[in-house]
Amino acid sequence: MTRTAQTEVDLPVRRTARGATALRGGAARRPTPYQVFGGLFWLVLCLASWRVPMCCDFGQHAAVVERLKANLLHPAHPTADLPGEGSPFYSPYTVAQGAFARLTGLAGWEVVRLSAPLNLLVLLTGIGRFVRVLAPRRPWAPVCALLAMVLLWGTERAWSSGYLGLMSMTGNLGYPSTFAIGLTFWAWALTGTLAGGIGGPVRYVGPSGLRSLSGYKGLGVLYGLILLVHPITASAAALGAVAFVAGWQRGWRAAVAVRWAVTGAAALLTAHLWPYFDVLTLPGDHSMDAMHRRLYEGVPGHFWLALIGVPALWLRTRRSWRDPLVLMFALDCLAVAYGWVSGHYTYGRILGLALVAPQFALAVELAAARPWPVWRRTLGVVAAVGACVGFLTVQAGAVVPRSLDPVSFDQPPRWPSYDWAAQHIKPGEVVIADGYYAARLIPGYGPNLAAPVWPDAGLDERERVRRLTAVRGYLDPASTRAGRSAVVRRYHVRWLLLTRERRVPAEATVVAWSSQTGEVLARVGACVKGCSLTAGGGGRTRSSPHP
């Protein structure tokens, strides 16, 4: 089908108002199916995300807010007692969170939690607008798109920031990546409209026939904001923009090229003017590639159900090879493949957005008016079965509490809380933590780590490795007191947060311990008054005011 024919099929038809409604200028407004279903989805997922404890990258994002709360203009490094200049974590989004924390006095982890409903609202409205551009006359298309997006992944849990599966979203809603993806859907919708897509008819202004540049400038600022908030999401956003412009833009004259050049220039200028870090230096930074290699592992098990949408993409290809969803999918696959071949594994983070094209193409096909031909009925049955399989094998535990779970669905991660330790540590004090959970969560309460566990483009990776080596030396059972004291002085260590398998050094004073994990919090320094406490797992007995 040509683009002209497709426009004739999808453009809405204005109906004559009759009866009492004519006095009001038309039919009474009713909520659309997506407004009803999306509102219920927003409520359920907000409640589901609220019951998931801090885990995974939550501590890192809360730590960023804590540093901005302490100093909004010159924040320290997110997780270390170091300067924070050049850290890409200090984006317009997190600076706004930090300002909110300063005004309200809320803790960083509380602000991240409260960001989840806002991020989800931006995401849902963006999806609705984007699908209306693709299929303006199919009111159920956004509902189908949302269901496909959260259910059609795989039969193995894919949990990562920026993944839009139902299970992953319960833990990641408060992250910058969710906000950036929501803005990306809005940016794609506006790009399609400006390109003259079926959801946005072309309108020209001025005697010269040129469209006003204000819309293109505003769109460029939006893409620049996405680039600052979450640079890797911006890569997928840019590929989607290229797909819509290449697919729907007609009449490539010099004026058209100038308009889109203005959009690109506005995006780059917005990013360049941000004072906290230079986002344009990030493509050459490979410090985070090693930790993202795992994204390429287990890809079939994580994503195979999304392939149900590939026949819908093939149908769109037959209608026009310049279809934006087809081009978007091809470009995303090329980018992911480039990440694997080049070793720049960070590009694997756009795997989640690479599924948008088949998922949404499937949704648009299944939202078509009935009666359906045999092939569409078959596709609908396969999609329904796939959604049920995805829900029952991976996603159900996200919204079904354990107390109401009849078959023991896989639940979101439940990491231990470190409130018991954080109440003794002042913000900014340095901690050596040897536990996997502790090292990733304790910075979210305000303390620093002697050695950051996450790479950061704003910190020389050699310095981080030196710190990790020093901490390993400190925790080595063969270490000497003099060697440990040197590490404490060099990195201003004040606290030890040790697992039950680790012996507490003789010079440390145990202050508290966790009955849940057996971990011990010890202060490096002289013994304080109080009664004795035995560290879990064979540790030394040390004085503590908390028996």
C-alpha cells in the first residue's frame, strides 16, 4: 500500500453533530479505551513498584540525589569521596530531583521512589501519542501496544534499566532511563507529525511555503534533553528520528534539509550548553562496556516472544519499505550488532527499545476493524498465546503479591535493607563494604564508598581500579594493621560494613549488626563505652552500645 492509500484509510472522518450534542459543538467526550486502561495500569504498576525494596541500581540513583541535595551546583562524585565534575549522572532530570530534595528535606531514596509515578505518566502519555501518530483511527491500538510492550519479551527474566517488561518496570520506574524513554516516545510522535506522517498532516506557513522553524527548534531541544538525561536512550531516539524522517518526509528540497538541520543543531547546542558534563565526549568512553557485556548473554530467552511481531513488520514492508517502524527495527538491529562486533557493549542497552518496532507493528495490526481475514485472526491467536506465556512465566509476579500467589510466580528481587547501618553513618562518611548488596545500596543513604563499584565517565578508571585493589588488600586476612591503617588514612575510611564471613579487624569497634543478614557495622577507631557484641560468622567480640 502506498503512503497515499494508507493516509486515506487512517485519517479520521468528521461526523455531523446531531440533537442536543450539536449545541455543544459535537458528541459528548468519552474517555478513550487507552485513557481507561492506561489509568488502571498506572495505578496498579505504581502500587506494584512501591512494594519492591531498594535493589540493583536504586542505590546509585538515590546517591546521585543525595550528592545534589548536599551541593546542587558542585556535587561530589555519586559514590566516592571525590570531585564530581564531568559525571554524566548529573543531568537536568537528577538536578531537578536534587532541587526537590533540598526544598522538601526528603532523602534521596524517597525522591527516587516518588519519581516513579511521574515517569510512568510521561511514558504512558508518550506511548499514547506515538501510537496515535501511527494509527489515528484505531482507538484500541495504544492499548494493544502497551500490552505487547510489557508482556511480549521472553520466558527468562530480563531485568535491566530501560527494559519495559512488566517485571523490570516494577524496579526501574524511578530511574532516569524510564523518563528518557517516555520523552523518546513523545519525540518520535512529534517527529512523525513534522515529517508529514498520517497522524500529522503537513501545514505550511508564510509566503515562501516554509514551515515555521519553531517546531523544529523545540523538537531539537527535546532530543537534546533526552541526550542529557540518558545518553544511550538518546542513541535509540536518534535512530527512530532518522527512520521517521526517511520514511515519511517527502519533497526533499533545500528548505526541508535546513529545517531538519535546525533540529539537529538545536539538540547538539542544548547538550553542549549543559554545565555539569560534556555529553559529546561519552561516545569515546569505554569504561562501562565490560559491565554491559552480560546484556548480550541469553538474548533468545529474554526476547524471543517479541518475534511474534515480525510478521506484522513484514506486512508493513510489503506496503512500503520506507515504513518508519521497519526502518527503525533495521537501524536498531544494526546498532546492537555493532555493539557486539566492536566490543562497545553499552549499545546493548538499546535492546529493549529495539523491540518497540515489532511490538507496536503487531499492536496496530490487531487493532484493525473487524471482520478480520484468516491471517489476522491467526496472528491474534498467536499473540494472545504469547502474551499469556510471557505473563505466566516471567511477568505475573510483578503485579501478583506473594500472599495472593497460588502458584509461586517469580517475584521481583528482594534485597535486604540497610536502614540499620545508615542510621549510624553520617552523609559523606566513607565506608568499606565487602557485601554485594551493601556496596550497591549504602551510597543511596548518603555515605561514600572507599572504592566505587560502578564505572563513571567522570572518574578515571585507573583511579577506581587502584581503590578497588586497596580495598581488597585491606580485607585480605593476611593484611597487617599498619597496612590497613594506611588505607584508612589515604581514603578517609570511617566505617566497615562486613559480611558474616569476614573477621572484624582488631582495631575496629562493632556498633551494630543485622539479624537478617548477619552483617556487621564497625567503626574504625577507638572502642566506645557499652556492652559487648559478637560479630556473626566467627568475628571478634567488640564493644557496642547496641546489644
